Amino acid sequence: MAEKRDYYEVLGLSKGASADDIKSAYRKAALKWHPDRWVDGSAEEKKTAEEKFKEASEAYSILSDPDKRARYDQFGFSGVDGAAGQDWSQGFGNLEDLLNNLFGGAFGGGFGGFGGFSGFGGFGGGNRTTQRVYRGQDIRTRVKLTLEEIANGCEKEISIERKRPCPDCGGRGSKNASDIKTCPTCKGAGQVQHTTNTLFGRAMSYTTCPQCHGEGKIISNPCRSCDGTGLVRRRETVKVKIPAGVEGGMVLTMRGEGHAAQHNGTNGDLQVVIEEIEHNELKREGNNLFYTRIIPVTDAMLGCEISVPALGGTERVKLDAGTQSGTVVKLRGKGLPSVNSYGRGDLYVKVLVWIPRRLDRSEKAAIESMRGSRSFTPDLNRDDKALFEKEKTIF
């Protein structure tokens, strides 16, 4: 078009038109000029329809926006230069999609107000043929792992019962391919079309074929092994590779290892939920491990060496003389690896000092002799003070 026309003129409106008037005018223009209605027209008619539709779409994008409309009313095209917004002639598959998006479902879901229409008199939906894509169901199962298995990663064998293609008919549902016929009612489409005359012209709606139930095919001689479903249940063993560092509650998905689908469709997935077996001595928190060791007061005073359980063996830890109860020793890198990443957690050893409740006469006398000694009088250094301040907050 050589010269741009006034937006109100394009939609056949006056400047005082309401929002509903603008919407109604554009709806009429869209129904008239949408390219879907001109698929059978000549090249010239198609070109004219496309231009008219773009023109109406641009006018609607400006006049339906209060801010853009105000600028257009005051400054004309210069006030909205480059602000025409979305090109409504692009990005929608057909007229049904356009109107549903424009009017927020006012024609909802295939023009719900007209009984599920998806096309108008030869445009929009056309002759709809739906190929049903089958997908098998997912299977969810659990696998229990020890902390050692989690630390190193492992491979587990899981026994599951799942649907698999029938070996007798190859998943077809019938031993002979000649026994599978195209449904005479829907001609293999899986849906039947209904045409109704409406205010806007002929409207078409589609429903699932009552004879083949959407399959598009009819089996005249079903396979006896699977009763025509093409599937049989089998108990099978699946090997699952568990990466190191997994945590309880994590789900590992094995694509295609779930139930098979009818008619050789796409298999479902196998979802493996990790269940962690609690360790007898080590506690886990993320990638870190925690261990608590109780030592006698004499070892705490004189110093000692203790063995600490760790993944893959034991670790020897030397405790200095005067080790206080609540002291935590960190063994760097002795925790668990991170899943699918670098680095390992740490092993934290907490030392608790056990003090005897009863002493015999000689022991009591020996302790009494040391009661007033300078060595047994609290004199907190910086590390001890920090430790005791921390312990004071724990009850």
C-alpha cells in the first residue's frame, strides 16, 4: 500500500470509539481478511488479503493500547512511529489461535462458545488428521545404598515388572499385518468432523472416532497373547549406574527404561529414587561426614592417638595433651565427593572428654593432692576461650 491510512478509518471507527468497539471492529476485519480464508483465492486476492490483514492488525495494536492511542490521537503517526507492536499477522498458526490469543479465550479453546469449533468454512483448521503419539508410563522404584557405595559410586541390578512389546505379534496387536485395517468411519484420522452453520459461516468441530476410539485402525483378528494391545508384562533386571556422591531422595532417570507404549510408540522412563542406609558411626550432612569420639580424662590431659572410622578404612588422629571436651578436628577431603563435580567434603571428628563419677580412696587422694595445683586452675588461652564460649551456647 502506497500511503498509510488513518487507523480509525482502517477499522471503520470514529475517534470516540470505546475499547469494545475497537475489539469488535478488529474481530470483523480479522474474520474477513485473515489469510486462512483466502487459501483458495488467486495470487492477487491473497496479496490483497495479506495487506488488509496487516493493516488492520497494526491499527488494532495501536488503538487497543491506551498509551499508544493517546500519542496517536495527539501526534498522529509520528507519535507512534516504531510502536506498532506485535505483527499480529505472524506467529499464529490459524485464525482460531489468533482470536483466542487476542480476546483472552473469549472464543476459548477452539471457539468454545460454538461447541468446540476449530475452523470456519474452509479456513483455520482445515481437514484435521491427528496422529496419536503413544508414550509408555514411567516406572518409579527405590534403591538402597550404603555410605561406602555412595562414596565410590556403584552399579546396581534392579528387578522390575514392565510392559514390553508382545513377541508373538511384534507389538502390532495382530500376528498378521493384513488383519489391521484403516478405520472406515474416520478414514484413519482418529477423529470425525462435524459441520455447523453459525453467525460467522460454517464451523467445524472434531470428536474422537467412536469406532476406533482414536486409533485410526481396527484389528479384526487380535493377537491371543496380548489381546490386541501389543504389550505383555515381564519381570526384567535393569542395571543402574549410580554416580558417586548421591543423596537420599535424589531421583535418577533412565530414559526409555519404563513401560513400552502401544503400537511401538515411545517408552516411558525408569525413575530410581535413592534411599540412603544410615551408617553405624558416621553421620552425613551434605558432602561432609561427622564422627563423635569419647575419650577418658587422662587421655585428654596427657594426649593420645585415636583411630577414626572413615570411608575406605580408618584414620589415625593425634590429640595433643590438654585436649578440651568439644574440640573438633577436621580431616580435609575425607568426606564424600560432589555429584558430577569436583571436590570432596571433609570428615569432622568431635572429641568429648569422659570424667569418672566414682573414684577409689587412693585415686581420690591423688586428685585431692592436685586440686590446688596451678596446673589444675583454669587459665584459658585464646583457643580454649573460644571453645568454651561456643560450648556455652549449647544446651
